[in-house]
Amino acid sequence: MIVLVDAHALLWWLDDAATLSAPARRTIADPANDVLVSAASVWEIAVKQAAGRLTGLADLLVEIEQAQFAMVPFSAADAVAAASLPRHHADPFDRMLIAQAQRLDALIISRDRALAEYDVHVLGA
């Protein structure tokens, strides 16, 4: 299964936070699954770090690599798809995640309930 982790789920995994749900933790840990991180989630985290709203990450890209998660760049086609989505959700980072999950037929791990309004599979983080 292809699994796309939302930014907060990624941070909880990397921090080994108890906040991450047991089903999400099992899904991410399952070696049969391909766990992916969107460049949009990396961008979202970097923006929050630069604004001083997130601290404690030494080097996000190194931590993602050490976790053996694959990176997913976003394309112009992803951008068009994200912009074309119904306005259930206004967050551009999440809209990109939805567009990529639709393209990849991926499960999204997220606590954001608004994602379920779209044609994607969501597992609660």
C-alpha cells in the first residue's frame, strides 16, 4: 500500500510521540507499505520553522531519509489538480496532499477530518 503522511503525522513519527494513533503507527511501520512524504509537507514544516512556530528539528531531510521514507515532488499537474479540488479545505498544503494522494492512489495519514470530504482514503493520525 502507498501511504502519504501529513506534516503533523510525520513530525509525530519522527518524534516518536504518543500522539500518533496506534493504527497509524502500525501502518507506517509495516514494511509492506511504501511510506511517502510530500515536498508540500516539507515546505509546510519549513515555513513553520522559519516563522518560529516549530522548533526542535535538527535536519528534517536527514530525519526523513533515516526513517527510510521516500520523497514525492509535486508537479505542475499536481498544482492544477489541487487548485481544481472543491473548496472543502482551504489549506494549500493539504490540497496538494489530496491531489497527490488521488494521483498515487495513496492512503493519507492525517488527523484532519476535512480530508475525508475528498475522494481519498484517510487513516486517523
